[in-house]
Amino acid sequence: MNYLKNIWTKVTLSTAALLTPSLGYTDQLNSGDTAWMLTASALVLFMTLPGLALFYGGLVRSKNILSILKQCVAITCLTTVIWVIAGYSLAFGDPNPFWGGLNTAFLKGITADSLAGTIPESLFVMFQATFAIITPALMVGAFAERMKFSALLLFSVLWVLFVYTPICHNIWGGGWLSSFGIIDFAGGTVVHINAGVAALVACIMVGRREGYGKAVMKPNNLAYSFIGACMLWVGWFGFNAGSELAADGTAAMAMLVTQVATAMAGIGWVAMEWFIHKKPTVLGIITGAVAGLVAITPASGSVGPVGAMVIGLFAGIFCYMASTSLKKALGYDDSLDVFGVHAVGGIVGALLTGVLSDISFGGAGILHSTIGQQLGAQAIGVLATVIYCGIVTAIILRLIDKTIGLRVSEEEEEQGLDISLHGEQGYNIEFH
């Protein structure tokens, strides 16, 4: 802990660090910080509802649009309740090696007067709840159009409790991974690598959509997806700049580098598809922008504008390759490219954070004495998350498949989940 005290002036470790009195913070309410965090929390929730819901909803076939919207809302409701009952305590309770325990289950002991640094602890609970909400919501794009709604609900509950909260605790809550000095300012590892790896495991275990590779599976409404992506872009300022938990210079720089990386990633993705396919698409530029948002997330509190440009460019290129060439080569049906954008973008961002956060590249500084050591720490965080998330996600899905089943019937899938599972229709059928 003395080591962390010495390097704190160089870079902010994570949002959870602000809760640790030994790092030099005193609990004193600041109205400016509180006002900003109220706004940031609303922005992050806005990312899921309606941002992510519209982004995904426009990308599926018209017979499944309502199912995607329903899944995003249902996950928001479920995760909120789970977070209050046990999630927050497991993630940010006692600094045990793996879980935070249940000492604050049902938010025991947290009142309107409880403080977390310079903001009310209830506000920190809310801010972190929005992170817990969007992480499982991101995964639904990988197995869209074919998973049972009941299986999705059970999977979301178990995954948040047994995958998200342990990883969150390990990176931000004082768990064993935090001792390696990993920089993950706003959730590149906790949210995006975590969600992306789970998405890949899920889409493989659920199986491909009927007709995948043969039938045409075009997006039903790219205008919806465009609007949703723009909402994600705006909401992401709360995600990244809000992770400073204060209205200060670090938050302002986090906002700036988020904008820069996102713009550069959009350019990088479009340049790739323009060069290869000769046509720059709307879907390409908005997906590239999301890849940039993902990749800058872990670095947003410690890199400068030039570093953000590098991260954005690499994200645009590598996420494009993962969502096209890699996906085609391996043959998995990641419906909306969750793995290619979030896991690959998160890994690119996490590793480049270890390099570009260094002062010599215009960053705020790294936690280790050399870039090589910091890069090693970043790699440990990535590898540990991939292994743990992959194994536990597979176990959860296997248990669900053996009990209530994961996948809808062939007839239900053909009819569309809107009608077959929810008895509703999101589009009008016209007869001519």
C-alpha cells in the first residue's frame, strides 16, 4: 500500500481507489463532484437505455427487434435488483482476495449521509450499478435471435454474481489482481474484455442461427443503429470522465481523449473497409466508433491526446479484422460482433495503456518503473480475466442448458422471437 501511495500522484488507479482512505482521501462532500456524478450516472444508464437497445435493435432482423429491446430492459431491471441485494457488496465490500463478502448486502449501513470520498456513497452505488447493467447487456448481441428469454434471465443473474462481481472486485475493489498495479481507469477489463469473452463462449455454446452463412441476415433498420451508436458515444463521456469520481482536470482530459480515440477509430475502420470493399458504410463508421470507445476506456485517465489517436487507430484496424476475417475463419456466429469489438477492442486498449500512459508518450505516468513491467501487469489482467470469465461462463451456460435449455426451437426461431416468445410484433406486415 505504501507503493500505491507513492505513485498515486502519477495516475489514478480506478474508481474504487477513491474509496480507500489509506490513499490519502478524506470523506468530505463536494457539491460540484456530486453534481457531475449525478449527471455521469444518468449518462451511463442512457448508454444501455435507449442507446445499446437501439444500436442492437436496428442490427437484427425485423422479426426479432422487440426481443432485443426487451432483453436490454429486462437485464437493466434484474441487474439493478441484484446489485442492491448482493452485487455491490461482493464487488466493493471487504478487500478479500476474491470477493468482497456480504457485509453490505441489501446496502446495509449505507444512508443518505454516507460518503465515498467527495460524493455520497449512494451515488457511487448508483454509478457502479450502471456499469454492472451494461456489461451483461452487451453480451446479448452475440447470441441474438436464438436464446430463450428464460435462459437469458437466469444466465444474467448467475453471470453478474459469479463473473462480473469477482472481476470487478479484483480490479477495483482491492482483490488480488489489484496488487499487480493494473491500470483500468473505466472498465476496459472489467466491462469490455469480460463481456466480449463471455459473448464468444455463449455464441459458440448456443450455436449458430438457422441458415447462418446461407440465408440473408441483413439489419432491419440502420437508422436505429446509427441513433443508438450516437447515444452510446455521448453517454460514454459519463462512462469514462465519470470514472474520476470528481469534476477536475483528469475528468476533463478523459473526456477529450475519449472523443479523440473514438473519432480516430471510426476513421480507421472506414479506411479498412473502403480499401478492401471499395465502399465506406454507415454500419462501418458507427461500429468503428464504438470500437474506439471501448479501447480508450482503460486508458482514459492516463493517456494524452496523441496516445488516444494511436489507440483509436489500432482499435479501428484490429476490431475490423476480428469482426470480419477472424470471425469468418473460425466460423462462430457472433451475431452483432460483440467479441470482435468489445473483447478485441478491450484487449488492444488494455495493452496499449501500459505503453502510452508513460510520460514519454504524453501520458500521466505508469505505475511500474518501466513500460515493460507495466505492459506485463496489463497482460496479467487481460489473461486472468479471459481465463476466469471463459471457464465460469461456460460452466454457467452448461448448467442452464442441462436444466431449462438455452435455445429456442427451430420453429420459434423461424417465426421470430418477437411473436414466439413475447406475443408481440415490432413491424407491420403489408399485403399487396
